[in-house]
Amino acid sequence: MSGSSMSRRTLLRSIAVGGAAVAAPSLLTACSTESSGGGSVSNANKKAAPWPTYTPAKGPTPDLAPTADGVQPGFTKYPQKLVTATAEKPGTGKQKIKVMTITYGTPPKPVGSNKYWQAMNEALGVEVEFSVVPDADFRSKMSTLMSGDDLPDMINFGGGYVLPRESQFVKSRCADLSEHLSGDAVKDYPNLANIPTYAWEGMGRVAGRIYGLPVERAKVQGAMFINREAFDKAGYKPGMAAADFQTMAREASQNKKYALGASSVGFFGYLYHAMWHGAPNQWQIKNGKVTDMFGTDEFKAALEYMSKMRKAGSYNSDATSISQVDLKTQFYNGTVRSMTDGWGAVISNAQGIKDEFTLDTAVPYVVEGATPVYQQNRGCFGYTVIKKASKDRVKLMLRVLDWLASPFGSKEYELMHSGVEGTHFEYDKNGDPIANSLGLVENRTNLPFAYLMDAPQPLYFPGFADLTKRLHTWEKAVVPNLVRDDHWGLMSDTYNRQGASMQQVIEDGVTAIVSGRKKLSDWDAVYKKWQTQGGTKAHEEFAKEYEAAH
């Protein structure tokens, strides 16, 4: 499985959508060859298991139409009649399973006092022991977990992190799911069959086999979320010139307010700025030639651009030390006027600002002589793997995941996304399920079942019909400019072994230069170090993989 370095830290994910960003080197190398095993994970010269046969679920007709290139269906109101998506509970009520995911919320209340958790366990017919790992601790925790023997039954590799020898670990320690999911076999799990093929492709195979299940996400990776009133007052115009955007950001950054919010895991939103300057989406493979984002002139131009904005005071002063969670608080209270975040964080952000301002998304500024592109999602937030177990045990896990993938417009989707009516939400006069005070604490953010598996996502935000319309309009503007990261789904032994340390080199370099601790001219040395630590070899391996796959 190809690890995406997009990182919700940058945004989000995402998006991410949306922690200490960098684990210590000793932790990043904790999974040695011996401990993770797995051998080569390359797909070259391997017979590829067919992807699951895509069978779209029947659902309600959207108010705002989707497009073939990736604009999501939009719903300004909730379906009046919900369907039942699963014929019976996945479990018998006697089984117990252990699961682990990343979290961007606060720690959930214990199951004994958590009515949302209790309701989910009842609906699933299993007792779920849920371990959630804060974004800040995810890389170090996962490295420790992967080098140990005590694994949960299901693990989600989410958040866009690059983990050392991730695919080798998956191949050696997790169940090969090909016989259960490949081709028409997936029809035993109709909600999983509703996951679009692009999400499976973004996850990728390992040595030709299917080892995980992608948690689908829209093709839009994430966004620069903005305080529209503050931006408009400072002179913001969608699609404005890059120089005018700088001026606007400076104007919006006065009296201890900052136009641009960044966190210790956001790295000044460099992926956005790099692509808006015309850099490729991290890895571009064309006519047998591999180009990475980091060695391009466009990337260096983006670094210079961000450095000037930081020097002008447009970024929050604690951008290299504040967590993403605390940055969100600053965004909600107006201290910062924008932040990059994952697409999946839209509703929590809308709820967090409590109507203090209009939540909107920035259209890329225009750099003279450059063609701005927008980051296309990997197609999934991450993917979930199942620990090696008996066939019956694996099937239980797949039934649980199939339930969690129940589509929008189903009773199961409502429970996972909104909780229990009268306990966690009430229908408002428009028929939308609106979270109450308990629902803002006990929910899928703080207890992220949706990071184990989820249905394909529509644009629907209960209580925020106008937000749905704004974001649908925004998607129509940016989706035509989406550019794929061509390394998704490809295998590189070098990248799997050393991708985490390679990414750390990039992130440390970006942080040092934008914050002013290093000069722009120092980037050449940073990039050279990245190349010697695996970048050059990864180029060669991705090229061979791409050739074999095409």
C-alpha cells in the first residue's frame, strides 16, 4: 500500500482533514526488516488480484448533481425516508474485537458512560474495544505497535502519514483479503461493493494482493478554510493574483490576528502553495520520467512566497509549536482567519465556529506564468487492515466493516454519523438531525468508527444548507484542476523502508526555511539529503512499478 505524504498535518488528512508532527528517528526505524518481515512488496511481475466489482448502492436523489470528474452529490436537506442497509447484525452479541484508529478529537468517554459507544456496540452485535491515538502521537505509537506482538483485530492506517516498512508489516502480519473481496466475491458485502474503484486504486495492492479496505474520501483532498467576512474585509477575491493575496494576508493580520493559521503538523500549508505555484502533486510519472514536487523550481518559488508571508506576520506566531487541535480553536475564535484542513472536517469546523462567521474555502490564487493545480485525494482517508486470524474471524471483521460502510440515507449511516435520536440529536424543523450538547461530545469524531470504514461521502451538512451550496460551487471551480499523485498504488521498497525519514527531511527543511531559521538557498542541500536518503532510488522503483502497471 502506497503511503501518501500529503498528511493531514498539512491540511488537514486532510484531510484531512483533519499532533508532534515528527517522531524521533529511533521510533521511525523501530520496524526493522526482521520485525516487520514481508519481503518485497512490489507489484511488478505479480499477478494482480482484480479489484472488487463496483456495485453502487441505491440512494436518495441529490439536490445538487455530482459530476463524472469528482464533484460530489449535494444534499441541502435530509432524506425523509431512511432504508435499512444490512439484513442482520454482524455479530451475535457475544464476540469482542479490538480496533485502533487515529483521532483528531478529544478522548472518548468510557463505554460504560458513553451512550453513543453503547448504541454502536448494540447495533453491531459485538463488544468493540476502541483505542484512539491522537494525531500528535500517531507515528510513534504506530511504530511501536508494528514492532510488537500484541495487535488489535483491526487497525486503520490513516491521516496520510508515511510509516517505515508499512507495507512489509501489512504483508507479514495482516490477513490477505483477496479471496473475500476480489472481483464478485465482494458482493457478499454489498456496502463494501459500493466503494468506488478509485479508492481501491489509491490504496493499492501489496505484492499483487488486496490486504486492506480503503476508507473512501472525495477526490478533493482538503481545503484552505477561511473566515469569509475577515478575508473579504481585507480584500480577498477568489482566484486573485498571488501578489494581491500576499497584500490581503498582510492586511488581515493586525492586532494579534493572523490571516494564515498553521500548526506543528501543518508545515505552513506548503502542499497547497506549491501546487498553486504549479508544482506537481508530489510524484508525477509521465512518459517514463518521474518528477517529484520537491526538486522543482515551482516548489522553491512557493517556499520563497511563504517565507515572505511569514516575515510579514501573516502566519500565527506559534505556527511551529501549536497542535492542529489548538489551531482549530484559534480559527473558531477568530485569532486566525484561515487554516488548511481535511475535507472530512467540514462539519466539525462549521459546528465549531457557532455562526460567528461564514465558513468558506479559498480558490487558488494565480501565479503569473504558472498553471495552478489542486491536490487530488488519494481516494481514501487511509485503509483498514485485519490481523491474521481464522476465516470465520476475518469474516466477522468484514461484516462489521460492511455495516460501517452503510450508505447515506440508511438508518445505519444515521446512527454512526449522528447517534441516537433524542439522545444525541433532534430533527429540526427542516428534518435535519442536529446534534445536542451530548452529541457534540459523544460522536464519530471523538470515537471515530468512521475512520475504520465509512460510506462514500456526499456533500451534506445538517443545519448548514448554505454551506452545502457554497462548497458544491467551490468544487465545480477546483475539481477540473485536480491532479493525481502518480505514486498512489505503486510500490517502492525504498519508499516503504525510508519514506518516513525522507518526509521528515522535507518537513524539517520547509519549517526551517519558512520560519527564517535557514535561507532559501539552503533548500538545495535539503533536497540533496532527501535524494541520498532514498529519493533517487524511489524514483527508479516507482518508474519500474508504473511501467509494469501500464
